[in-house]
Amino acid sequence: MTDYCCVISCGKSRKEANSLFPFPKDTTLREEWIKAIKSVQPKWIPRARPYVCIDHFSKLDVITDTQRVHRKRTAIPYIFKGHTYTPEPVATIDPNSLAYAVQDAQINMLNNDLLSEDLVVHFSTLKSKYQTNLDYSGFSVAETDDSLIFYTLEDHENFGIVFKLRVIISSNMYIRVFIFEKELPKKEIKEGTMTDCLKITYFSQLQNILKRCLNLSEVPDPQFKDLIKNSITILEDARNTTDENEKTDILLCIIMNQLENLIRPRPKYISETLLFAFLCFNQSPQTYKRLREYLILPHDSYLRYLSGSLSNSKNDQNTTYLKTTIKTLEAHEKKVAIVIDEIHAKEGYNFKGLNVSEATQSNEAETTVRSFMVKSVFGSFKEIVRLYPSKECTGQDLYEKTSEILQYLQETLKLEVLAVITDNHPIHMDMFKLFAGVDDDGLSFSNPYLADRKIFLLFDTTHLYKDIRNNWLDNIIIQYPNFAGTSTSMRTANFEDLKAFHEQEKDQPVLKAKKLNHQTLYPDTTERQKVQLVDNVFHQSTINALQDNYMETGDFLSIINIWRNIVNVQTEKNYPMKKYKNPIQSMDSDSIDFLRKFTVWLEKWENHDDDDVLKETLHALLHTTRAIIAFCEYSFKTLKMKVVLVGLLQSDALQNRFRPHKRFVSEPKTEKRVFLDHSYCQEDEKNIGSKKSAKRQKCN
């Protein structure tokens, strides 16, 4: 049973009150306490073990030391809301109270002596008395003019003798703790030390902190964090080559999130991990509790908090959830891009509340969902913001929707939008023109909510990469200008060269163009959307194989391959032998130099080509390459960033979000489609609160 204050107007529990005092055993004093309580509640009958909280006693009757709070033996509660009780004279109390009074006086004197001995008035006091007033066994000590350092050493296998633990008290009496080179958060130092401030005022306070630091669980060695980061990079590379296997992709995302949380002071959960957690918890809370012993998963109370705060409204989806998630982000992670994509939906299904019902087969059936994702351009944060079902959409409609999202992100969620990213569909081109207005270059526009800030307009580089290959497949022969030199003559890239070379060597035991296969050379409509098959065409092994007999085709592949490598960098890992796969760290880098030459090459190509479809792709490619260069310059000069990962300016995260819900239809020349009900259920799975609600939300 919970203990609480017996005063009805108060009723504080032990957690709410600083201290609860039980009624005294002394009969006379106990009667005085009962009279005091009955002075404000006459019909009160004391229970077996009643309590009165500290708020009803005079401060003079309460003694506080470094360990606990206790009352004087003769103390009587008399402070009540709207009433003050006047106790009877002390003479009426049992004569033994005289002995109590003497004992209280002795306790006060002892406490005063202990406190004066324990008190640290100045830094000089600390330095002169710490050897006699502290038990710092396990530590070595170093003294400087402006600091006192307690430390431990470790003989590390790779780094020799290093500092394992350092507790530093500066001359202003504030304390800092370092484990290896990492500073311990203030909250973790305070935990278990009975102190709310990291300014040293008592030796006992410092003693608790030293003991706490020694008892900390073993921390990873300095190399551990680097090894985990390398593992995450390897898994990211593996994820990029999964050939759209949705199960593998989700599994890799969850594993990477687990590894990231191993080296974070406070865990952050991606949407895939949260969905996994909700599904497990909804099936069996006890099993989920056991899972949390082995995996880093959110507490069940956090899941309930999220599920209770999410909205199912199309106009206000997940605002509370987004705000909660954004609180955990670093400042640089709050600089984001809006990613827009179109999801095809099966006609005849509408979203209604938490259910999916079959609609009448009418001309008004919604056939697409415009999905909006917010994605950090300098971090890993990404979340769905809005899903808009629509039958038809114009550039003006999309401009208005995107403007609404732009305002929502910056005014409601307090994020800074740096870019809008989408594919080069004509509707999206129209939207970009409306945003750019009369700007000379059309690459960006002024942020309407943040002065002196820009928002860049980019077409998704992965879509453009696929468009180049698809245009080549359709035309077979592409005439392109010379990349290096001043020659005005056009060169020829023939897709038949790849087929011919594959036929020549397909029966050989060792293949030079090892990535070429039937799927790559003869893709059907569905396979045209697979990035892995495009990578096979522009792979370095294919380029090397064609250099002898098909040089012009090989040169074309090489140009596109380098561009793709630059715009697809998503990690800070450096490759000394592959300069175009490294992150951009300055405007003088090799990658920026190539992109500038690439824009000149595209200008020559665009002016020469008469194919309208290819010309559209070239225009979008030129626009995006220029925007990437401008974005990098803006990031370095205005945002003061040290590195730019251009690969984060893609819509792949949005496509991956809905990849598990894709459905392929059998009709020829149809694109990947996703049921509209699955689009909404993907987001509403986060709103699972119980097994019953889960069944109600289940998509049939």
C-alpha cells in the first residue's frame, strides 16, 4: 500500500513529498499529533500507521544532513492549509521529553560539527583537505593551479598507456568526468549520487561521485566505436545491393539501428524499428519484455505514449510523434529536405478512418497517393509527413500542397528546409517553375520563413540515372559530345555493343563484363525500375571490357559511372583509390571539379540533341547537377558544414518506406503499384494500442 500524508487537504504520497514522518511511539507525543490533525479534520480516525509530510512542520523542527531528513523528537505538526494549530505547553509532555531535548541538542551540535568539517568553502580548502576527508582508493591524483584531477590508467593493446577515467574539479568547483576521451553526460554523473548540482560544496558529495564513477559498468574501448561505424558502413553498402528484396532491406535497417544505438548515449529509433517493436508488443507484451533484454528497443510505456498521441487524420498525421522524435535530433540533423513521390494505387479502394472498404467503381476513385517525406540532409532522420490521395494532380495543386508542408515543417516542427526533391515528371517540373518564379537560375528560391536562407530544387538523381539507361534502351544509339577537349564532333554510344560483347564471352569460363546478363540487357517493364540492373550496365567491369573494341560506348559508360559515384555518396567513409566515391569536403575537391565539367558537357549535348524525350532528361540532369554544386557551396559558406554527402539528396528513403507494400500487376507496360490501403496502414501501424485495435486496423 502506498504511504501518504493523513492530512486530507494535503494527501501527498512518499514520491510527491520530500519526506513523510510516521506518528511517534511516545504515547503523550502521539496524542499531541492526533489533536493537531483533529484540529483541521475533527472526525479523523488514525489508521494503523499514519504519516504526516514535512510541509506541516516548522523548518526549525526539521534536521537535514547529507544522508537523510529527520525531525526533532519533540516536533509537532501545526501548519495546515488555512489553519495553524497551537500545541499545549511542553510541560504537559512526558518528563522523559527532557532527555529527548538534551539528545536533540547533542544531535544538532554533532550535525553542525560534521557539516562544518564536510563543507568545502573554497578550491584551496578542497586541495588542502581532500587527502584526509576523502577515500579515493583506486584513483591516482594530479594537482594543478586551477584543477584537481582524479584519474585511472589502462594499458591499451593498440594505444599504450591511456586515461581510462578522469574526474576533473576546476577552480570554480564544477566537476567533469571523462571515460577515455568521451565526456560523461551530466545526467549520468548525477544519477545515484544524491546531488542535483555538479558544483562541489561538500566532501561527501565528491565522495559519492568518485564512488559512482568507479562503479560504472565497463565502457567500450576507444576502437569499439570505430569498428561499429565500419560495420554500419558495410551493412549500408550491402543494403544498396539487395536488388529490392524488401525483407532483407528491412532486416538490415533494423540491424544498423541496433548498432547505431550501441554507440549512442541515448538511443534513437528509426521507423522500421518502431514498427517491429509495435508488432512484437501487440502480439505478446511478455515476449516483448524478454526481447528487450537482448535488443535495444523502446520501453513499452514509450510505445503506449506514441500510440496514444498519434492522429489518424489525413490533415494532421503524426504531429505529436514527429515532435517527440525531433526533440532527440542534433542541430545539424534538423536541416532537412522535402522528398515527394507518387505511389500508384489500385482503383476501387478508399481510406476511411481505420478501415479499408471497397468503393464503388466510379470515375471518382482515387488512383494515386502523393507521399511527402521529411529527410535530414546531414543525418539519418527520415519520416513520412503527409499522404495525399488524388485522382489527378496539376503542377499548381502540387505547388500548394508542398507550400503547406513547407510551412508546417518550419513553423510547427521548427525544422529548416534546405531542399525539395522529386522526380522529373512534367508536373514536378511545373511545380519547380512556380517555386523558382523569376529567379535567374531556377535552382533555388528564398526561404519564406527564414531570412537569408535558400531552398534548393533538385530532381532525384536515381530517377535520372534510370532515365538515362531507359532512353538509351529505347533509342539504342545515342549521339553525345566529346567530354574532354574542344572537338565539336559527336561520338556514338550503341547499346548493341553491350549485347554483342555479352554474346561473345557468355560461354567463356572467365567473364570480363561480369555484370552483364539477360535481365540487364533485356529488362521488362518492371525490371526497368531496378537500380541494380542499371548499375550493371554502368559498372566499372563493363567499362573496362568495352575499352578495346567499343571505346566510344565505353567512354560514355565511364562518364555516367563517375557522375553516379559522386551523387550516390551516403557515408563519410573515404576511399583513397576511388576519389569520386569520397564525400565532398570543399569546393576544390575532385568531385566538384568533375561536376562543373559535366555541366559544360551536358550543355553541349542538350544544344545538339533533337530527341524531345532525351532532351527533357538532359535538361533535368543539367538542372540537378548545377543545383548540387550550388548546394555544396551554400553548405560550406553559409551553413559552415565540413562535409556534404550528396547521396542523401535522393528519394530512395521514401521508395524504401513503401517497398514492402508494392504489388505488381500482370498487364504489360504497367509500373509498380501499391494499394492505397497499404499506404495508410504503413503509417497507422504505429498507432497500435492493443490487440483489439490491431485487429480493427488490419488491412484486408
